[in-house]
Amino acid sequence: MANMHSTARPRSNAARICTILAFIFAVLAVFLSPLLFGVAGLVLGIVGAVLGDKPLGWYAAIASVVGALVGALLVAALLN
């Protein structure tokens, strides 16, 4: 077989660390500060995906947005 170059980036340790932090921030967005941790988790998930942790990075970004929305709904429910 011929050497075929892939356009996808290989996964690095930095990508996996960003992805793991994004999942942690998604959980923190539910319980602590939805806006702060939701946005930080979104950014870290996207960075993880761009650096090569493709499916998991995007899942972490989506989880951060969902965590921020759930956290905001909980805050709204508690204040009313």
C-alpha cells in the first residue's frame, strides 16, 4: 500500500487534557456558575477537538453548553 497522508491531526496530550477539563467544567456549570464554566468548557472542548481529539472534544463542547443551560434553569427555578 502506498503511504497516504491523512488530513486529520494526530491526538496529542494537550488535546485530551482540554477535553477532560471541558467535561469537568460542564459539570461545574450545572452546580456553580453556568455562564463562566459553560463558556470555558465550550472553548476547551473546541480547542480539544481542533487539536485532534475529534469526537470527544465536540461532545465535551456540547456537554458544556447543555450544562450551562441546565445550570441556568436551576438558578431560575431556585430564584422563583
